[in-house]
Amino acid sequence: MNAKIDFIEDIHMRYSSLEIDLDKKLKSIEEAETNLDEQFDTSDANTETNELDSYPQTLNEARKRNKKIIEDLEKAKARLRMRVMFSPLDEIHEKAENNYFAAIQTPLKKKYGPIFV
């Protein structure tokens, strides 16, 4: 019984030391990330939204701003296009559906409900 407890205690000590090492590595990674964030925050004072939200003073600035907005919209449109997949099966299904509903349209009104088979 005592040998089992010693074995469990050894395993616990080994894993606790690994946990301490991982915590140290995690803290160093978090510090590096905060340093990078601070560097990017200070270097990127004019963000994209600030550029687009500022009112242009001259005609050339307005043209540049409008061109930038159009480029951003085109990129967003392209991203949306990539996410939506067109399948020819959709078109075939729509045609078959339209043909079916066109074929079942009758001038007489049915007095009974739908029939399920």
C-alpha cells in the first residue's frame, strides 16, 4: 500500500514540475504577445478606419479615399463570392420544380385536400 502511494506521489511531483515549466513558458509567450501588441499599437496610429472616416480636404484626397473604399468593397465582394458555391444542380432543380408546378396548375379548383401517398 505504501509503495502505491509513493508511486502516485512520484507521478504527482513529476507532473507538477511539468506544469510549473509550462506556466513559465506560457507567461513568457504572453509577455512577448503584449510587447508585440504594444509595438503594433504605437506604429499603426492611422488605422484603416481612421483613414476612411476622416473627411478629405482636397479633391485628390477624396479620390484616393473613394478608391480605397471601392477596393475594400471589391475585396469583401470577392470573399463573399468565394464562400458561396454555385452548383449546376441548383439550376436543374429550379427548372424541374418550375416544370412540375407548371404541369400541376389546373384551372379547376379541387374541393378536397392534399393526398399523401
